[in-house]
Amino acid sequence: MTSLTPRSLFRKALVAARIDPRTFNAVAQSGHFLAGCLAVFAPIVLIGPAWRWWGALGIVLWAAGKEFLWDPRYESAEVRGSSVEDFCYYIFGAALSLGIVQWL
């Protein structure tokens, strides 16, 4: 009897939907990038401009923990890409947002 775990269900859904791995990676990296942007812009909108640095620090810590501690243990190999690449997209999003805010 086959165990139905979230990993196996996700894998079956990807295979059934015929999602190209390159497309899946592009969507995932967009999400990482946007999370980095949001981590800088959300504190500005919700609290004030000085809090952008706390948002940037928060996303660096979050991304490092998620990509280098959580993902290797809990993400399946089918959906897990490069942890360094994923981490970089979080940082690129935060850096671009900080640059935009500094420029304005």
C-alpha cells in the first residue's frame, strides 16, 4: 500500500499537470524575489521608513534558515532546486527594494 504524504501528492500533481521543471523553477524564483521585495517594503508601509533595515535583516535570516536548514531536511528532491540560487533571489529582491527606497 502506498503512503499518501504531502510530498508524494505534490509530486503526483506536478507530473499530472506536466509542468516543465524550468517553468516551475522560474515561478519559484519569482516568489523568492518578491518575498525579498516585500520584506523591505512592508515595514516601510506598516511602520515607517527606518524599519526597512529590519526587514532586510529579517529576510536574510529567514532565507538562510529556510534554504540551508529547512529545505535540505524537509523538501523533496523533486521540488528542491539550488539552495544558493534560492537564497540569492531573496537577497536580490531585498537589495533592489533597498536601492529603490534609497533612490527615492
